[in-house]
Amino acid sequence: MRQLSTWKTPRKISCLYLGKMTDAEEIQPLSLRLVGTEKIEEDINSITLTQEDIEKFGDIVGDHSPIHRSTKAAKKMGFEDTPIMGVHLAAIGGRLSREFLETVRQENPGMNYVGQKVIFRKPVYPGGIRKPKWRFDGIEFNERELTTKIVAEKGDSVHVELESRFSQNLPEIPQYDENNLVYRELRMIDPDSVRDFYKHLKEESPIERKVSFAHGVSLVPSTLLDFLKELNTKGEEFMGANREMDSEFYGEISAGETEIEIYQHDEKINKKRGIYIYTFDGVLSQQDIPRLRTRVKCVMNGELNIRSLRERYGLSP
């Protein structure tokens, strides 16, 4: 991305001098004041997640990984305790970006939330003593896209980096090779789960019960875990932990039946200290139309040769 301007602010942004995007190629000067940044930071940093919060959030999105529920399983993967789910952290941190989008839409009503990238540098554990603090770190913009940067840090240590992307143009929907499809699952998003999703972000549910992109993104890693569970019923002992997610948003998600397809994106095995790193693309669709794609980079406890496992167990997507 050709960067025109970047702000790096230690605690807040009081005034931004941005461009009003009248079309994809033209920028007109516009002064915007991002109101309430400190209040949003304060609200987010007042949240303390407990072990019960982790487990209830996991129930909502279908993530029953023992890593987030059993200290023994977590320590087996190198954690000190049961870590908070990456999708849980990303959804909480993303509230800063949503506040920014609401401000930008005052002058650019056609602006869309088009993507989000989250990198989990260090685990975050339940309880108030060990939690990092979130802050709005800056913004980049060019002719086509605005990007907000958010970090969760404790002292000099960054635990989570989050970038949210906004544009007037929606991303193009990519085509996927069916030969790389490894798993397919139907999921149901019901209105009660939408309400409970916001509840366990410590956030009031919108009156219209709109399904957030964060909710949709949260279903992708749990579907990947369901694939691993299917392998484990055959005698394997796979466990995985989310390291990085990069999402593109193509259209609104609504309550109802949802299909999630998992594609193996990168067959290269990155082995480091006995840990394997794999990359998968999860595509969430409704009525046969893709609504989002999330690329998940996950850490595994063993070599995951999809083709070999398919042949061994006679599996099909």
C-alpha cells in the first residue's frame, strides 16, 4: 500500500486530517474529529475476562478446544494457563475500529468495513492482573483504503496487533480450487447467539441484532477445530492454536443457515522446535454467496498431511 500519511500516537487521536473519498481515485481534504477515543479505550480496558467468560464465549462460537478449558492441555502446547481465544480478543479490540468507522461515515456514508488482520504475539490469560491494555495506535490512508492500527500491550510487550481496513469498494471474491477443500460444515446463527455474542464482549446488543463480522470470523477457527476432531476420532491426537488471522469482508451476514468451507492454503510445513505451522482459508457463505474469508495461521502439535490422512481414513470434504 502506498502510504501517504501515518500518525503514531501514544494515547489518543484528537483530530485527523483525512481525505473524503468521492471515488476510488480522488481525495478531497476533510477534517474529522474522532470523538470518544479515550472513552472507548477506557471501556475496553475495564473488561476483565474470567475462565467462565472464555468457556461461554467458546460455547457460542462452537470452540471447545481443551487448550482454552484445561490447564493441562494448555501447558502441553506451551502456555502458562488457559489462554483467551484469539477471536475473543480480536472482537473486543475491534470495537475501536467500529467507533472510527462510525465517525468516518458521517462524511463518507459509503465507507465499508472490508477487512481485519490480527497477529497474536503473546498469549493473554484470564483475570485482571495479567491483562494488557488496548490503545488506538494510528492510521494510514491512500486513495483506496483507510487502515486503523490497534495494539494490546503490557509494559513494553505487545500481545496483540490488530489492523482494520475500510474502503468504499468491497474486495473481489476469490475463486478457490476444489482440490484444496479439506472440510465443509453447515452452521446455524440464531438470534439468541447473536445477543449472547455481544454479551460476552461486555457490549450491549444492537436493537436490530445485526450479526457482526467478528461473529462470522469467530466461526472459522472453530470449524477448523471440528475438522481436527474428526481426525482425532480416527485415532489422531491433533491440537491447534490460532497465531494469526487475516480476513476480508464481502457482504453482510444475517442470522440463519451458514456454510463454512475450509481450504488448505499453504502446504509448506514450517517446523520449529517440534511445532508445526499451517495456513488455512475459511470461507463463510450464505445462500451460496461468500460473505467473508478468514486466513488462519495456526500452530499444530504434529504433521498434518491432508492427502495422506484422506487416503488413510477414506475422508471426503
